[in-house]
Amino acid sequence: MKGKASRKLIKGEMGQALMIVLIMMLFGSIIVVPVLSHMGTGLKVGQEVFEEKMYQLYAADSGVEDAIWRVQNDKLTDVFSGYDPYYYEADYPPYSLPSQVNGKDVNITLKNVWIPKDIDAPGPDEARLIIEGTEENPPKLMIVGGLSGTSATQYQIGIIYYYGSEGPNVLRVEKIGIWLPAGFHYAGNCSLASDPDTTPYSEPDVYDPYKSGEAVVWDFSSLLLNNFPGSGSTGSPMVKSFTFQFSGPLQQFPGAAVSWVDTTGVSGINYTWDADVKVYAITSAAGVTGKETTVEAYAGKIEMRKLGAARSGDYVAIGNTLMMPDPSSTSLRSRLLKQSSASITAGSGEGQIPVGATVAAAYLYWSGFIDHYYWYYHTNQGHGDPDATGWYFSSNSDDGLGTLYNVNNLPGIIANAKVGTVSFGTTGAMQDVTAEQWEVYLKNNDSYPQDQENCWYYCCLYDATDMVKQPLENAIKPGGSGTCNFTLSHVNGVINQTPPRPGFPRVPSAASSDHTNGYSFYLYNSSGTSTVGYTGYPLGTPATKLPGDPSYNPNKQRGVSSQYWTSPNRYNASYTGWSLVIIYSTPDTKGHQLYLYDIKNPNFKFTEAFSPNDNPDFDGDGTAGGKVSGFLVPAQISGETNAAKLTCFVGEGDAQNTGEHIRMNGANIAGAYNNPYIPDGNMWNSSSVVTSAPGIDIDTFYVTWSSGILEKDDTWAQVDLPSPNDGITLIYIILSFRSKVTSGGTLSYLVR
């Protein structure tokens, strides 16, 4: 009975499991709800904390980006009072972004980092003088760096030394160093290790970390720079270089590397560094003080350094002739023009300036050939002229230059003789201007006895910036007329002749037998028609016999052999013309630099090329051609065709004479013959794209990268203008380089 009762009880417990489950569900509901609520609160708080830090990070990063943008676009002066790119390690007060980012205030500090190790940072004035020099005294020592050839892992350091009277064997190298940005490392295999001239040589000391990167320093213990291996140049400048291997991220190279050299032996030359690269330390903080997110970054700016002789921006060169041929004798320029004009238009072609450009400088040049017989002579000069109030010509035997003197033996030069005074300007704004600088050159290879011919060339220069800037900028500004015309004119005036001088050109009102009204040349307009104008101060001597008296021959009167009486070649050298060079800047010309070689440059001489010296010695060193220096060729940009642009202003070229070339470093400039005005072998053909009549050449040439004529970091070039059959004068040369300004972004990046 007990067994039955037990089995009966067990059968009756089937509903207990449901009761237990219900109890557990009730208990779970009591616990899970607050647990889930707690978990939700935790997730929400975590999300808010994470988002807060994320917003702070993005805000701080935007501060770094703003600073890098200001570095790249030269906008640091807007936020740092008194900012100077050569003031290293300066502590400028922080600046703030103009508005909050993600609801956070952002404060940014920036410092120009002084990289060379164990050399104290110079003051800004000293640093600028070491790197840029001055226009008259460019830096004597430079150091540069970059990839070596086509190697992707080999770096080259180059040293350029312009030595003077001290000679090449005085400057000594104590140390050479290089800073490699974060991620790059010295990998050895220095080319100096196997060079016997650089012994004793030791492996460099490597400092890692050093200012977010790595410093490599070689100690040479006063080794002569001349003992280092050379690369391309003999004489001054001395060019030395060596290579080493580096490691780093795949297919990247340390473009923002900074090299330096410590020297002894020459007073005033103690050290220099590669100022093409500037390194900036940027700190950007966002958030509440004490709880902000801070980003520290090193950023690099790479650009072509500005040497003392460099002009920032780009240029345009225009001009025109002031003499043209008589229709009956097209090969000889025989008619003086009263004036001539040239236009500058808004655009991107030759002779054009971009819309909205800013004019930085404008230089006016004029040049010509003068037959001295048209000028007064002092009786003591052996010309038998009774006039004792005029000018005579003197040649300086040291440099071949001539000078005009008055009878009191005071140097009057050209300006006082009115050859150096012209009327220049835009329509309605013409005014007389007098040359600020000038040079004359005695034509000492003339085909006539020099003591009787006394012909000479001249070149004048005037800074016309104040005259040109406003009318040109008004014309090319958005909504402007788009064109600005400039005109250069002969100066009015008559030279009185007492007593009369037979055969000299007279004023138009004078009778053929009347020589008392003074002497003056007829002037023509550009179509060859005679005008009512005339001048006693011609800017050039026409290629004709004396006007007004064709029966009179000055050579006969002066006792010159009869074979020269009627030769038309006597005036083959006739020319006069002018050119206006305008230097301008736009956002697109940032980093663009040009070098102007003219009579304002102490290493440039105005001279003539004529057989047998058919290549003008324009640097005055006694050898044909000239060396242009003081520049620094930038690295080629991918896809870029031209390494440089070169423009020359040449006078007295003749279309009928050929065999002319322009060469740089011994090679013809390949880009010279893409212009119908510049035919191969006859570029000085008295014709230019920017002139309207023959008489002068203002021609532009292009030096291509593929020619190999110029290479990165070149600092000088030999320029030759061989002209075996045509006498020419060289008034100026402009050499222009494009340089891409880059910001290497962040070289290193640290978040706190």
C-alpha cells in the first residue's frame, strides 16, 4: 500500500516544473532589467567619451593642417607678429583658429626649427646674409642635397664654393652633417670612404632620434675642400660632392632632408646649410585646458632658395626699334623714327601678363650706334672744329669703354649729351626720363681709321617701376581694358652751330645753303612718312650720307682715303631701339625666380661682337662669351619639359648675315628654333615677335631638361653668342627658373 501511495504521489508532481520556471523568470526579470539599464548607461558614457576625444583629435588635426597651409602659402605673417623665416627657434605667441572646430577652441604654436647639430642658431640678419648674400655679393659657400642620378636609395650632398683671391686651397671642412626626416636612416656605403684624397676618413656618428628624425655627422678634421671629389666645374665656383645610401619607406626619398657644413680657413665663411628646406615644429591643442588633445607635428617646406641677385616672380620683355630702312635700301636702316610703341596684353602668351598680376619692377633700356662725326669736337682733338663748347670722345685703355667729356674735361657721359634722355610713357602720360646708369663701347673694329671714325655704341638703363606699375595693373586687372601701350620717343631739340658746319643735317625750315639754323635730324613715323618732328639728339645715326647735302662727303673733308668715300657699309652698324622688362607676381609664380644680367650687375659689361672677336665678352674677363652665375637650378618636376627660359636684348643684328647661335655650356640651346622670328643660324636677324619693325632682337629661348645643358643644383653656366658674320651688341640677358614650392606634409606626428 505504501508503494502504491508513493507511485501515486509521484504521478501528481507533474506541474511543479512549470512553477519553478515561472519563479525563475520572475526572479530574472527583477535582476535583468537593472543590469541591462546599467549596461546601456555604460555604453552611452563610453560612446560620449570616445566621441569627445575623437572630436578633439579632429579639431587638433585641423590646426596642424591650417599651420601647414600657412607655411606653404607664406601666410604666417598673418598670425605671427614679426614672423621672420630666418628667425630660428623663435617662440611666437600661439594663434587660434577663427572659429571652433567640432565645438572646440583650437590653439596653434609654430617654431622654425634649427637643424644643424652642434652649431648655434644664427640671428635672422646673419642667417639671411649667409644664405642669400646680396645682389653685389652673392653667398660664397652653398650646400645642397638630393637623389643621386636615377638611384632610388642613394643620396648626394653637393658643396659649391665661389673662391676669390684666397684661391682654392684655403677653405677647410671640419664637419658635414645631414638630418633625415622620420622613417629614413643612414645605410652606409659613403663614396668618400674609398677616396684617397679624403683620408683620414671615419664612419659618421648617427644620432637617432634627433628632432623627430635622424642626424648623421662626418668629422673631417680640417680637410681641404679641394681634396673632395669634384663634379663638373673647374675654377671658381669649385663644386664638390659625395654620395651615401639610405633606407626608408618603399618608393619614397627624404626630400625634406637638411644638410650642413662647418668650415675654417677663410674669414667670414664658417658654416652654411641647405636652406631650400625649412622644418617647422607645430603644436595644435583642442579642448578644455588640462583635458585637451594635443597633436605635435614636424612639417617641411621645400622651395628654391632666393639668392641676393634673384627676383621673385616671372617676367615679360617688350620693346621696339627706333630706326627703319629707306624703302629704296631695305638692307640699311636709314630713317630715324620719331617714336615707337609696344603693347602688353593680359594673357598667358609671349609678351602677355596674367590677369590680376602685381607689378614688382619695370626696367627700361635703350641702346644705339652713334657716328661721332655728328657730335661736336673740341679743337684739341685734331678735327679742326672751331667750336670749343662741345663734346669729345675718350677711350679707356683698361676696359675699352668710352666716355664723353666736355671741354672742361668733366665727364658728361651720355646722359648729359641727351642720348641718355628719352620721352617715355603711356598715351597722355609721356615724360622725359634720364638714364640712371649707362655704358658706352668704342667701336674699335671699325673698317675705317679709328682715330678718324670715332664711332661708339651705348646702353642706358632707367628704373621705370613707378611709371609702369599703376597703368599696367589697371589695364590687366579683372574688368580692365586688357591692353597697355608704352611709347618711347626722341627728345626734341636743336644743336646750334656757330660757326656753321657744312654738310650737317639742318632743321626742316633751313635752306640747303643755310647752316646757321642749327643741326637736326628729320624724324619719320612707323610707315616711313616724314613727320614734322626733328631732333638734334638722335638716339642712333642713320645709315645714309649726311641728309640735306648729298654732295658733301665727310670722309673726303676729313682726309680719309677715297676708297671709303661712298661705301654704304660705313653705316652697316646703324641701329637704335628700346626694351621694357616687367617683373610681376601672381599666385602661379610662387617660387619662380629670375636673374637679370645687365649693366647694373658688376659682372656684366656692355660690349660688341665683331670679327675676329665674334663672341661678346659680356662678363669682361678677357675671354669670349660670359659666365652667368649666382643662381641655383631647381629639381625637375615630373612631366616638365623646360629647365629654364632665357631672353636676350640684342642690337645691330642683320637679316642678311647668318651663322649665329646661342650656346649654353657648349651646346646650342635646342629650344631656340621653335619661333619663326628665330631661324636656326640667324637668330639675330633684326626681327622679334614683340617688335613691329626691324632693328633689334628681343628673343626668348628655352633650355630643355632633355638636353642635359642644365641639371639640378647647377649654380653657373657659360653662355656664348657666336656671330662670325654679324656684329651685335648685347644689352641684357634674363635667365628664369620655375621652382615648385612643396610642403612635405607632416614629417612626424605625435598625439597626446
